[in-house]
Amino acid sequence: MSTSRLLSPLQIYNGIRLRQSSTSFHRQKSAVGFRSSWALERQARRAMATYQPTLTAENLNPCVKVMEYAVRGPLVIRAEEIEKELEQGVKKPFTEVIKANIGDCHAMGQKPITFIRQVLALVGYPKLLDDPHFPEDAKQRARTILAGCRGGSVGSYSDSPGIEVIRRHCAEYIERRDGIPASWENIVIGGGASDAIKNVLKLLICPINGKKPGIMIPIPQYPLYSATLAEFNMHQIGYYLDESKNWGLTIPELERAITEAKKVSAPRAIVIINPGNPTGQVLTKENIEEIVKFAYKERLFIFADEVYQDNIYAEGSKFHSFKRVMHDMGEPYNKMELASFMTASKGYMGECGLRGGYAEVLNMDPDVKKQYLKAITAMLCSTVFGQATLDCVVNPPRKGEPSYEQFMKEKNAVLGSLKERAKMVADTFNSIEGYSCNPVQGAMYAFPQIRLPPKAIEAAKKKGQAPDAFYAFELLESTGICIVPGSGFGQQPGTHHFRTTILPQTEKLKVMLEKFREFHADFLKRYS
């Protein structure tokens, strides 16, 4: 009998032999002298042991190894393990894991906006356009989106920068917001703001006079930036926000940071997150003007991360777009390069998983813009469902349309509840011994400082952990609350913080905050 039909050891090891026909299986058993399956498995393991992978940890892209993303780091991995343990009946001092580490609105109990989901249902299954249960304005939005899709289907590719009619709606939204013209040709839609940010940032990857390109980012910062700069092998220029001034941004600190950076890099851009993440501050118009003047003097491309522009809570705080401020400042500031970013993931919508966001790119050199758009084409297009979600945000129901009253009721309810929770979180942390927390003026997070006892810091060193990471792991194991240590965002040396969302619904948030209080009191007893 021929042995040419013997399965390879790797196939045997993967169990593929079980899929063979009974006759073929018996021929193979005969050919190998009825050796046991254990012997065959050993043969397979030996064969695999001789194979040397082409890609190893030693020859992996070093930029990937350096890259870290704290929001989904080791604490989250442990939190997911704990969730599985709870499912398996393992006894814990808590019954659920509260993931306060990430701004995932719907995962924390926020209900989707009805109008958005109606439009998505209609574009996904157009037969519903004949269903009388759907309001006419939702149907009109769906028909407009489908008319912009090739073949009338959201399953088709769109133009790489996005569906033209949705880009036009984005421009109209910006015009309504700022009261000044916006061109749809300056809008590029991406898979969330993160995708849009990275697409612009990669244009700056070019050494200048033998030095790495440098990007100024706030400290604390959203880890997308530090992770992306590591991935792109760009130099991170951190400028510290002033915690004593409610995380204010000061020009002397910008000057210090860029002076130091020029010794080792070529500064090319500055990132501003407004409202702030993780710090929750909202910039004044005067502060933005100062930043623009600084960027002009240093010839920096401005990245305005404005994804939380709907999330303003504190009395006296107001969102001012960089575009509008630069316009009002006149020449030469209104001629500067600017990329501003918005998303459907935050605000009152919270549609994180659908991945829809845009960049508005202004005053980019025409030759550079051609290359930018060319680079976008390599990704084909962002998800069309994400684009449809974004369209609902920038083209919402208008007064007089059937969905308007319900839409405004749901939107205001979400933002009103977030405003209450923002105050509740800051007030509670400030009432706990050893905590201090600035007001949450905007966005979705608090970034309290914790004063850790020396014994706790020493215990962290013995474990090889940052002190705030040590604290966060202890909190997770004791209470089931998952937060992100401040060291994952950056902080002034010698200080310790953590970021928590304000997203748990009110009753669960009250429970979570009480757990914080009890845990911290016990922590101080153990380590004081």
C-alpha cells in the first residue's frame, strides 16, 4: 500500500485526520503500523520543533515592542480574567467587574439614541423603508445615504475620503457650529477619530536635518498619542498641564518643553485635546489664542482633538473650536495648518463600536493634500455603517420633523445625567482622605490625585510596579473596579493619579464611589 497519502505530522497534530473518510483513515492506520494516536502526536511535535519561525521577538519591528496603550493594558487583561472566574463560580468579594477604564458609553449602560438606530436599521435593510413604524425623517436620511452608496447598498465601498453627501453634511454641521464657511472637500471620514488622527499624523514622519520629527502632546495625555508616536518612531514632546490651575495649559511650559525637545528632535506639530482627556478641562478662548500664537511662532501644525465638544458641564465653561478662534484672529493665524477631529463615539451618541469620525484639514499645501488623499486610498474606505452613524450626528432631526422632540429629549437626558455624574464624581473624591480631584468641566473622565503612603510605594517597588499601578491592581482585586493608572497617561514626577470614567449609570456610580471610599480607607490602614 502506498504511503503517499499519509497526513503530515502538522495535520495530524491539528486534528485534521479526524475529517478524513473512514476508508482513508484505515489505510493510514495500516501504513503506520497501527501506531497509537499518542505516537503520531509525538511525531508531529518533533516535526514542529524543528521549524524556526521567520518572525520572532528578536526581529519584530522594535517600534511595536515599545508601543503601549494603557487604556487596554494589563489591568484590563486581569479584569477580563476575573470576569471569567466569576462566571465559573469563583468566590470574590464582589459580584461584577466595573470597567471604568474606558469611555465606552453603551457598555456602561447608556441607551442608544433612537433616531440613529432607526436610520442604521433602514440603511442596513432597505425593505424597512416601507414599514409605517419608522418616521419619515429617518427614512429620508436613509434614502439620502443609500443614494450616495454604489449599488444603493452600504455593503459597497465608498470613495476613500467618505461618501460625498455625508462629507457635505459634515461641512454644514461645522458651518452651523462656527458660523463660518466650511468646504466638504476638506473633510475626510475615518474609522473613528483615532483613525483620522493617525492618517494625518503619519504625513509628518520625516527626519529634518537628521533629527526625528517631534510632536508636542499634553501630559497627562490620551495614550493613543504616545502609542502612535512610538509606532511611527516619532519623538514625543510632553508638555505638562498645570494641575494647580485646573489642568491649565501655560505658555511658559510650552516654551520649556519645545526648547528641551529641539536638542534631540525637530518639532513639527502640537496636539491639543479640548475638552481634555483624561483631565476634563475646557480651554478658554483666550488660552486657545495664546496656543495659536505659540504654534505660529514655532511653525507647528495644529492637531485639535475636539471629540468631546458636546460634553461641557461646568458653569461658565464653553466649547470654542480652534477653527473659529483662528478665523477670528485674522491673518496670519487664519492661514495656519490645522486638522480638527470629531467622532460619533463620544458626545451624547456614544456609538464607539460603529467607528465613525472625521478630520477637517485646513490650509494644507495642495501637493501635500494630494499625497494625503492618495495615502487614504490604500485603506479603501472606512466602514460605511460608521459613516452613516456620523451622518446622523451631523445631520440630526430638525425642528418640525417627526423625530425632533424625541431626539432632543434623549440627547438632553444623556448630557444632563453626565453633568450630574461629573459633579458627583469630583465631589465624592474630594471628600475622601488622601484624594484630590479638579472639577470635571467636560469630557467623560476624572483624573484624581492619590497621596500614597511610603509603605505602599515600597510595596509597589518590591512588585516591580509603578505605585499607582499597584494601587489600581489592589483596587481591582478587592472591589472589581477597573481603572487606568496615571502613569499610563503621564504625570508630574512624584505624583500619583488614576483615570476613571463618569459613565456608569447613576445608581451604579453611587455604588462604585462608595467602594472607592471603603477600599481607600482600608488601603490606608494596611499601608500607613
